[in-house]
Amino acid sequence: MRILIQFFLSMLATYGFTIYFKLPKKVRLVTSALSGFIWIIYELLFDLSGNYIVSFLISSFLIGIFSETFAIHFKKPATVFTLPCLIPLVPGAGMYYIMYYFIESNYILMREQVIKTTLTTSALALGIVLSQGLVRIIREVIKSMKDKKR
């Protein structure tokens, strides 16, 4: 039940951002559903591994793969799908706690939170970069195979 609620909350939050970003109406629901699906993947990976960095890395990698796939299908740029789907994964609470600990002059906890937030955002970025690199390699291989057949 918890995962189902989180799925719908992730979808709802992402749908709001698709409106804010003025995405075409035909991709709003798909993007929101993808975001909910990715959030479930993240939660399951975190529950299984206990490692938030790996969970963020794999989740953002999947966002990149699905975004590239949907971009081809819907004939839209991949960023139309990538950016809204990252919204639920962005460590906003981490940034909040960094500032909170700074104001409270608790520099030890602040430093720990800075490290955790930096690793999280790095994992998100790396997952997107790796997925886009993989998609480009696959496209080049497919293109070269088609050229050889001619």
C-alpha cells in the first residue's frame, strides 16, 4: 500500500511539473507514469540493497533509457521526459538539512549531509550520462549495420 501511495504522489508531483514546464498534453501522463514507475524502482532497489547511491544511479540510468526511447516514439527531445522524471529523485531534503545544520552551527552533521547530497546528485547525473552514452553507441552500431547491408 505504501508503494502504491508513493507511486501516485510521484505521478502527481511530476504532473504538476509537466504543467509548469508547459509540456505537450499528450506526453504529460506518460511522463508522470514513468516518474511513478522510476520511484518504485528506486524504493525497491533501496529496500533490497540499502545503498542509496546505487539506487539513485540505477534509477537515473533507467530514466535516461526510457527518456531516449519515449523521445523516439513521441518525436520529442529526451529532456521532455528526463527533467520531470528527475523531480522526485532530486535530494531537496538534503539541501534543506545542509542549510539547517549550518544555521544551527552543527558543522559535523552539515558536512555529512553535504557528502550525502553530493554523492546523490552525482549518481543522478552519472546515470543520465551513462544511459545517453549507451543509447548513442547503440544508435551508431545500428546505423553502421544498416550501412553495411547497403
